[in-house]
Amino acid sequence: MQSNASPLRPAILIISETAFKDPATDKAGNILRETLKAEGSDKWTEPWIEIVPDDATRIQNAVRKWTDDEHNNANMIITTGGTGFAVKDITPEAIAPLIHRPAPGLIHAMLAASLEITPFGAMSRPVAGVRGKALILTLPGSPKGAKENLQAVLKMLPHACLQAAGADSRTMHTGGVKKLEEDAGVSTRSENVSIALPHHHHDHHHGHGHKIPQAHTKPEDRPPRSNDPTLGASQRHRSSPYPMLSVSEAVSVILERAPAAVTTSLPLSPAPANHVIASDIHALEAVPAYRASIVDGYAVMVPDKASQKHVGIKGTFPVAAVSHAQASSMPPPLVEGTIARITTGAPLPANANAVVMVEDTAVVSTTANGFEEATVEILTDAVEAGENVREPGSDIQLNSLILPKGTFITSLGGEIGVLAAAGIRTVPVFTKPRIGVLSTGDEVTDISDPIPLSGGQIRDSNRPSLLSLLQGWNLCSAVIDLGIARDTPPGSLETVLRSGLANHNLDIIVTTGGVSMGELDLLKPTIERSMGGTIHFGRVSMKPGKPTTFASVPIKDTVSGDRREKLIFGLPGNPASAVVTANLFVLPALQKMVGLGGKRGLERVMVRLEGRVKCDKARVEYHRVVVSCGRDGGLLAASTGMQRSSRVGSLASANALLVLPQREGWLEKGEMCEALMMGPVIGFG
């Protein structure tokens, strides 16, 4: 925890291709440093400054250095540049996944300051929030714009940084909002904005009697809004307090929070199936370990064509030995002028250098008992040295790489067979997480309940669907049915969540229902208020699935006693929404946790539409379709019909999600569109 009296450490990250190549061209860094010094009083130390190009990895590495390294921790990180609409402007996309707790109020304050100066202030895409104990703000690349944005919020930033660093909020807020304003040197203006905006005066009356809309109450005088379910419907949030993320932003947040894969070792058979290999595996034994025959026939000594020492191969020879594939020892060496009967896979006798197929021979005489050939005629002289012989290591060489890290060991047997052949007894793999599935709601009735439905009751279809889906992915060591948690207080949902995470030693819980804005939508308040967890996002710009929620909660490990962060996916209660969002959000988290680092969700393919489909101008829509293989080899997509999120039937035959772009109008029959494959492509359409 940082003392209120200690100066805070700022860091300035300049994001510019030009300045990276020639630091002398940068102007924003010095202006921001001077602004902190001149207007930040004695609250800030000399800032760290670094310049990086417009590269997401370089940007993120610089930020992580200042937030995640305890020896280099900054209290505040300001970036400048890359927040516009140019192709290279990727700062928001690089910073947003790093944010643990968004700060939309600071974004609004900076945009309000810019819009007082120019309508083009709306063209900036700022990001603000907290990562770890550091506050992060993205400012425009223009020195003037960067300074104005910083000035708009600068006086509140020490307060925010102290809270983020762990200062006691109760002590800091003693005296109320007025005291905070006095300490920060700001005051409530007539426009009811309690931030220190730059004073740029514009007359908006123009003689029309029109003026800026103005609230007539102060924030502290208004009725409280809360997510506390005990306060009643009249005092709960009237709209969601959580910022709306895009699907890609939501996935980035999930991957940032999902724990890294953990390595273990498993015996070869049959445990490693459906696991991911944790490190490169090299052959401990060559395959084959000896020279072996690839046909049934006779091992021979083919003469060297350059030498007249050996007799020709065509002719009649005594059979001196027999070499079987199941032999536990090598056959005796072959003596010149003799041959040895040999079966497929059997080792060649020493001195033999080829095998004549049985089809190219004839039995001349047998042994006294008539069971074995005594002499055999070879009918051809065309056999060459090395023919029909598999050399040592020709399949797998000793110490060669047989399966690289990240390989998924399927249950089809191929990978297991290669490992066994190469002498691998234990396999390094990544552990698989344990996951639980929970339905919520007083209206939800289990399928096992024999009592007929009444009133507003519904059968629980979500839990069976999700249990089947998760088991089918083969990415979890256990998929636990947690049943149904009731809405009615007290504590039913919290009890089930805690029990599942602790008693079942779960890494993830997937819930359905209770994530909207109703008075009995209890998941978010239960996580935040009762379990000390964090809601990382509570809304996603998608259809279906808008109220999808992702959170983490600290739970004490029953074995080590240490607190571990467990993940909770709060999926919508409508059946189609639940399955769609599980595929889009739960799957990438599991892929990361089992070591499939290169995988990020469902496979993406391009499909041709078999009918026209309407788009949504407000959100990207994930439309359930059946993808089949066309006669020309291309992929065809047919809608499963009406797409209402509560319609279970739209899922029954769907094997893919059509990603409809956010726009007005239709995609016409025959047009191409991206689809996410939930299952295998069916036969010819």
C-alpha cells in the first residue's frame, strides 16, 4: 500500500513509428512531462519515458514491464499516439486486453474535454482502466490533444492511483465528495460536471433559446443505484453499469485472465489420449531397431556386381535357417551359398543383404518329415542389394523429434502408437481443468422432476446441452453437474458457487441465467458483493448473448491453503444464447489452459449462402446454420430457421455459426460469409 504523502511514479509510452526511428521528432513526451510537473503539483515524480513503434506486442510488453514487474512498478501509465482510425492505429486494441478494471468515467471526461474544442474530438478511441495497481490512460498522438486530454482528468488521477495501489477507501472518503473536490482542487461547475475541464467558452444559445441539457440535481443528492439485491427493485441499476465490449475484446480479456497451462506426466497407455503434449518428444529407440524384411520370402546374399567372388543369385540353394517376426533373438549369420526363410518384419541374418519374395521361388525338396523346405530354387536374377529390406531407423531415427510440443493426442491411436514404437513410457502433457455447469432460476425445473410444469416453469435444457458440449470437446479432466441454484435468497447461488469451486476443486464454473437487469438476476452482485470477485466484463456487442458475463473469484485451495483465482462464465439463460456464447468464450479459455496456444476458438471457414439472411445494424449476429459440402467441393450454409435466442430447435441440427456483419440489409443467396464450425461438415448438399 502506498502512502498518501509519497509522490506517485508516472510512465509515458510514446507510440509512433516516426519517433521510434528518430526520437528527436517526438513532441508529445516533453509536453506531457511538463504538464505533470506544472499542474500536478508535487504529487508526481519524474516520469519514465519510452518510445515504441505501432506494434501490439511491443506496446503490451512495455506496459507489462511497468505493471507486472515489482521492481519497475508505475502508478500511472500514459500512452500517446495510435488512438485514431488509421490502419496503423492499434493502441486501443493493444491496451484493452491488458485492462483488469475499465474506467469509463475517465474516457467520458477526456472525450468531453475534446468535444468542447472540436467535433473531431469524437474521432479519438481512448481506453482507460486499471491493471494490477497501475492506472492506464491512452491519449491522442497530437501534442495539443494529448495535453488537453490529460488536463481534463489530471487533478483526479492521484486519488485514482492511490486507490488502485491499495489505499484505504474509507479513510480517503472521510468528509464526502466536497472534501475530495477541495483536496483535488476541483469544484462542481454549473454544468454539473465535477472535473477540471479546460475553459474554452462557446456560445450555444444563438438566439434560439436552445441551451445545453442540464440536470437539476447533484449526483450526491440522487437516490442510490446499486447491485445490492437486498435494496429492492426501486434502487437497483436502471441500466447496465458495465461497458459494452466487442466479441474480440471479450475474448482478449478472457485469455488475459485464464491461467497458463500446467505440466504433468502420464504413463503411455492409455492416459495421454485427449491431452496436449507439454514439451518436444524425441525417440528413445529407433524403428526398426534392426534390418527387417518387408515381405515373406528368403534372405539372400546378392553378389557385388563389381566382383566375381560370389555366385549368381539365380539357382537352387539349401535353406539354412528360419527367421520369424516374433523371434526373441537374432538368427544365425548367413553362410555363403545358403539362404534363410524369413517372414515379414523379421530380422535379417547377418551377411544377408536382400530378400527374395516367396512368389519368385519354388520348393525343390523338403526335409525328411515333409514339414520344411530343404532346398529352394530362386527363379530370378533381378533382385538387387537392399531390395525388400527395411533399414534400422528408416521409420523413426534414434533421438529424432517424433511429436512436438502442442500436439493434441487424439483417441484415434496414431500418436499413442508412435510414442509406443519409439520407446516412450511416460508422456509430458498439460493438465486439464475441472469445470462445473450450473443453471439458475426459481422457474427452472430439472428433467428428472416427474411433476408436470405449472405457472411459469420451464425445463432445464441448458445444463444438459452444456454438459454434453463440454464433454465432447475433450478438454476437461472432469465436467461436473452442479444442478440448479435458486434465485430466492438467502444465499442459494453463493452457496452453490462456493461449494462447487472448493469442494469439487473446480477451475471454472459455467452458469446460465441471472445475468440481465432483473431484480432476481443475482450472479453479478453475488460475485462482487458476497464473494469478493471481479466482473471483467458484463456485456458483449453480439446477438444472441449480449448479457454474457466473465468474472474471477479468489478461492482458498483446500490442499495448499493458498488463494487461487477461479473463473466464472455467466452465460445468458436463453438456450441458443448459452450454446453460442459457450463456443465463443468458454472454448478459448479451455484451449489456453490445456496448452493449445495456437488455437483461439472454433475453426473459421468461408461458406456460400443457400438462402438470403438478414443482418442486424446494431450488433454482429451469430446465426445457426448447417454447413455441408457442395458438389463442387465448396462449403454451403443453410439457415436452421427462426433465430430467436430462446428457440431450442435452431440448435438441433446446427453445426456452425454464420458470422453476420453488423450492417443494415441482407446477405443474398450465393454470397460468401465467414462461419465458425461447431461440428464436422456433413456430406454432399
